[in-house]
Amino acid sequence: MAEEMFDKYDKMVIAGLQREYFGGLLFSRGKSSSHEIVARAVAELTGAQQGTKEYEELVAKLAKSVKKLAEWGVLDVKEYEARLTAWGQALANSISAEELEKIKQELAKEASGRKRK
């Protein structure tokens, strides 16, 4: 089910929040939107070098996924908090640790400017 509906960015947000942030993230807002703050936290999980154009493009793609997942009811994003819903948790549990690691590596390569073959 998750395969057809969600791309690698969506899966990174879902599984990353579940495994690394225990399903939720509390934050204080500055100039950035809630979606961007969550996207930056997830992008950090890839280990990619921050501050590059490619990294910012990755953050933008992840922010788009955060917005989509919130609209679909997978993620509940509030002013200072983002949490997976029950559906989001079920989806996260369907993404294996191996698949998450593969996605992290893919996104890290993408953010470093190296194209994947």
C-alpha cells in the first residue's frame, strides 16, 4: 500500500520521524514554517553536508512531503509540534529499517550533488 502512494521523500519523513524522533517532534519556530522545520530535522538524518544548494533542494522536497502528509492525515503538524497519526505510525511500521537506510543513502547522495545511476 505505501509503495504506490508514497515516494522516497514521504517514506523518509514517515519512517525518520518514527524511528529517530519516536513519532513526534517538538520545536520552537523562528522565521521558518513548521513544514520546513520538520523537513530540516528529517534532512539531518541523511548525514548530508548542510549549506549546499543540493541540500536546500532536498529540504524543499522534504517540506513538500511534510505538507502532503499533513494534508492526507498521516502527519499532524501544529505550530510547535509534528506527530505521526495512527495511520502514519502504521505506515512507518511497514517501512523496514533496511529500506529506510537505503533511502537515507540515496538522499545523502542526492544532497551531495552526485547523481544516482
